Amino acid sequence: MPTPARFRSTIASIVLQPDDLRDLRAFHKALADVNRLRIVRRLAAGEASVAELIAHVGLSQPLVSHHLKRLRVAGLVATRRVGRETICTLRPEAFGEVAARQREILGIAS
């Protein structure tokens, strides 16, 4: 039987959450994983193929793909196909975009 606190938490997660806050949450959750941060740091040095990222972080291809998907959804990484390879590029402007949007959404003066 769930505890009252667990029940309240479940209800709170079901209640309508504003899309703008969900977007901020997705961005921050994307950066809340050490392996994703390692991928971001590698891509800050320049674009890389998925194979290069696999070698860099030492994770399996499915796991690296999972992390890349989270980074793409958050708007931090762009990918393109070159032949059979997927090339990943960091979108450094995303950090500034999210910082500005975050100040606006949360009502923080610049």
C-alpha cells in the first residue's frame, strides 16, 4: 500500500504541468547525468560521430544513443547523417537561449 506522501507525489506528477516548466525540466534533466555531461564536454571540442562518442565515454551504442536522444530533445545536440554514420554537434547557443528563457519563465530580472 502506498504511503500518503507517495500518493500525493503521484497525484502531483499527474496534475497539469505548464509546458514551459516541462521544457526547463527536460533541459536540466538532460544535464543531470554524468555520462551526458561527458558527451557534452567532448562535443564542446568539436563534432563527433556516434562511434567516436562510444569510444570516448566507454558505453555501449544503445546507451550512447539513449543519452544523445535526451540531449537532442533538450535542444543541446544536433545530429546529421553522413553515409552510415551519425555526426553529432553541440549547440552552444542553446545554453544562452535556455538561460534567457528560464529568467523569463521564472520571473527573474536580468
